[in-house]
Amino acid sequence: MTTAFLQFKKFISPFGLRDEDFDLLSQNCELLNFKKGSIIMNAGSKQNYIYFLSEGIVRNFVLTIDGEISTYGFRIENSLITGYGLHNYQDEHRAMVSVECLENCEMIKIPFSVLKFLEENSKDAQKIARYLAESHTISLVNFIISADTKTLLERYEELELLFPNIHQRVSQHIIASYLRISRVHLSRIKKLRSKK
């Protein structure tokens, strides 16, 4: 078993997925490598896969009505990438956000069909599916609520806690997009923080 699949097994092990279920799942998955700048999912496109990120960092984004890119989150190693398509039953599992590699990435491609089979035939898999839906929803809700209830400095500090070394891995304009500020404003926040 490759390192990526060992990481994946460790990621889902807290849910108690039986070894035979994991073996079935992993036999139907594919290990892929993507270059920095690759778009893994496009918002609005029907999805048949999710991905487990074993190396690298990606961002979720949308194009605004003004044609600007608005970043809605990051995923780092040992995270699932769904584009929220997995949970979008009412719209044929279409991705709700686009997903871009911000570094060269290694991922495990996981077919929906195998997830559906496992969910229908394993109570453990049902727990995992419920957890995934809940954790992705909570992540997005936290992002939305933080924008209205926390100061910019608090959101900046929270970003650094959630994504260690993000400033070494992600362009400043992308971080500014995530925080909903300009690069100039981000520079001021960093200076303010360094004085603390």
C-alpha cells in the first residue's frame, strides 16, 4: 500500500470502517498527480469523484458576477476535496465551487459509485458519509459567520491556525481574496500583527 493510501486509511480509521470495506474502496480508487495551477473541478460541472489530498494545497473558489475570483476555502494534506458536489443531490452532484491546485498535488480519486455502494451496504460507511456532509457544511458555515462576527485580525489569525505556513505556500492575493480584502490591506494586517 502506498503512503497516500496509508494516509487515507488513517484519515477514515476513526469512523471504524472495516478493513474489507476499505480494501473494496481502495481497489476502485486511483492515485493521481496534478501540477500547480490545475483545475480539479469546475463550479457547475457534474461530479463523479471526490479526492483525498495526500500532498499539496488547493483552494475552493467561484467567479463573481463581476468576473472576480472569490476564494472560499483551502484544503491541505489529509483532507477531502468535494467541491460540495458530493452533497448537491438536488443538482445532479454538480460542483458548487471550482477547485485549483496551489502547489503540485498528489490525490486519490474516489468514485461516487463505490461510495454509494459502500453507503448502501455498510453502517460504517453511512457514518463516514454523514460526517463528511456535516464537516463540509460546518466549514462553510463557519467561514460565512466569521466574516460577520469576527474582526479581520481574528479571521487572519484563525486562517494561520487552520493552515500553518499558508504564507509560504499561497500567493498573498489569494489569501486576500479569502479574507475579502485587498493585498494592500493584507499587508497592513500583517504589519499590525507583527507588532503584537
